Amino acid sequence: MNNQRRQVLKAGSGAALLSILAAAGMITPGMALADWNKSAFDAKSMADTLKALGASSTADSKEVQVTGPDIAENGAVVPVGVSSSLPNVTMVAILIEKNPNALAASFVLPEGTEANVQTRVKMGQTSNVYALVKSDGKFFMATKEIKVTLGGCGG
Amino acid sequence: MANPMKIRAAHKDGVTEVKVLVSHEMETGQRKDSAGAVVPAWFITELTAKHNDKVVLTSEFGPSVSKNPYLAFKFKGGAKGDKVVVSWKDNKGDSRTDEAAIA
């Protein structure tokens, strides 16, 4: 006879059983998002986002480049690229200051992957776009203003 | 099930450049439909690229990455015919994996 199973069944039914299982870690809500850095993506301001990413102090660097158009006609599709000539870059993030949530995307680069990524982002309005690069454990930033003539986040 | 990704990988001078075009709505959760109800957020949260079982890029996306996300990156090494495997996961738990050979 399986004693443990007996006890779980005896302990309760329905909601009570569910909460016991959840407490035991057998059911975890939102398990699919376990690795996703929710606090960083939920942060509204630049400062909060940097904190959530662990970048307590950042320095401006000329060795980090943000590429993108000066004027984006369509805010729904703005090509943005980040490249850097700094050594040992392990992380790259793209932040858009005036979007509802500043962080757009972050990339983890293992050894052998170059600090050169391009993607496309949405921008609600004209804003500074920041590139955050982690090199040798230190954080460096660069910025570029991209003007948006038609927002990409409206209804 | 989501539509397949388009993956192009090209090798040149010791460096492989990978370009990925994912087919995904990337709904922000900020938009409202004609009835005024908020359209729930639906976006890719994680994307991983592998070359011969070695991870070459992991990325986390927020909802402000454009619809049908495009991504380009480069890594050292790789040879013609090697496989590049890209997989993503969205906030609804859906996922997809596609692969391409380096040209």
C-alpha cells in the first residue's frame, strides 16, 4: 500500500489538495516564464530597468555603437543594432527610454559570439535608444536619439 | 502551432552570420480592440540559438520587439553544412524550433 498517496488523498480534496501540491512545488504557476527576467521587463523607468539588470553603475563608452535610422517613419518597425569593440562582451541589452517598459530585448553572448546584434523594435514616440553592454563585468552604455513620426504602440 | 522561422546562416572568413525571421504576433498588451477591450499581451520571451549543440546566443525579448521579430548576430567558427538550431518560447507557453544548414 502506498502510504504517502493515502495521506495526500486523506488530507483534502479539490482546492485544498491543489494548494498542497502547489506548496510541495509540484505545480508552479507561470512555469514557462521561470527564466525570463520579469522585473527587468516590467520596470518602467530607465533607472529601475538598469537596477533589475544588475547594472548599478554604468559608464558611457565610445566603443559601444547604436545603429538605427535618425528618423523612423513607422514606429512599429524600427531597425536597431548594437555593436561594440570592447573585449569579453557577455551581455547586450536594448533600452528605449520613453516606451512603457524601457527594456526591449537583452542578449546573452557566450564566448565566440561577436558583440554585434541587430533586431527590430517598436517605439511609441521619439526617444533616446540606449545600448547597454557588459564587458569584463562592467557595464557600458551608448545612446542615439531616434525620431518617430508614427508611433508603433497606439491602438 | 506557429509558422516556421526563416533562418539564414552564412559562413565567411571564420565568422558565421545568422539571420532569423520569426513569425509571431508580438502583441504588447497595450493595444485596445474596436470594442475598447485590451488585447492581451502575447510575445516571445526567450530565443536560443545553437550551433552543433553549443549555445551561441540566448536572448530575452520584451513586448516591444516588433511583430515578426528579426534578429541578426555573428559567431566565430562554424563550417558549411553545420546545423544552426533556433528555438523560441512565448508567454503563452507556445514554442517552436527550426534549423538550417550553414551556407
